[in-house]
Amino acid sequence: MLECLIVGDSIGVGVSQVRRECVSYVKSGINSHNWNKTYMNKLRPTKTLIISLGANDLGINTEGNIRSLRTNAQAEKVFWLLPSQKLKPKQVEAVKLVAAEFGDTVIPRPESDISADGVHPTGKGYKKLADQTR
């Protein structure tokens, strides 16, 4: 069993740079459909699973994709890192719904410590997110 696994998009990449002890299946710009297609078969039982998906979803079934991921994941504790509420409200609601169904923990993006692009946390923001997953 893995101690820690991080899956998802560029926010997952940033958290994986702080939580170096975790195995990570992350790729900048990936959406939930492509993540499932590329990485689903690599899932292994883990104590802590950190998921960051939805921020790059456009015109795809976010809820169905993340539910499929979560159904296939075997983890003792699961943390979901939310996309931007302002930029991706439908995807945020899908993540919250699936997380609630499984009794998982939802972590919103930091209010401060966001980079100039308005999407990605700064180094300090990534550290805050990583600390909340311990």
C-alpha cells in the first residue's frame, strides 16, 4: 500500500513538489477525461489520496469522470483540491457532490497566495494546500 498518492492537473503538480514523499500521477493541463484514460490503470491502494481535477474540464462530463476515478480508488483518506469557484463553478459543484458521497475532505484554493494568472497558487499557497493534506 502506498503512503500517499497525488493525482490530477497542474495544481497537483505544485502540491507534489511540496509533498515529495508522495507518488504522483499528475500532468499540467490535463482534464478529468484524459486523466482517467491515461492514468486510471495505475491506481494502487493508498493511505492518503490527493485529487486535483476539474480545472481543465470544458465540454466534458466532470461529475461522471471524477466519480469513476473515485469509485476505482482505494484509499483510507481522500482530499479533493477544488478548482477556482469563480472560473469553474460547475466543476466545483461536481467535486463537492462526489466528495460528499464518499465522505471525503474538500480543500478550497487559498484565498490569498494566488499567482498573477489568478488560477495557480504561489509557492506559499502550494505549501498551505500540502499542509492541509497531512
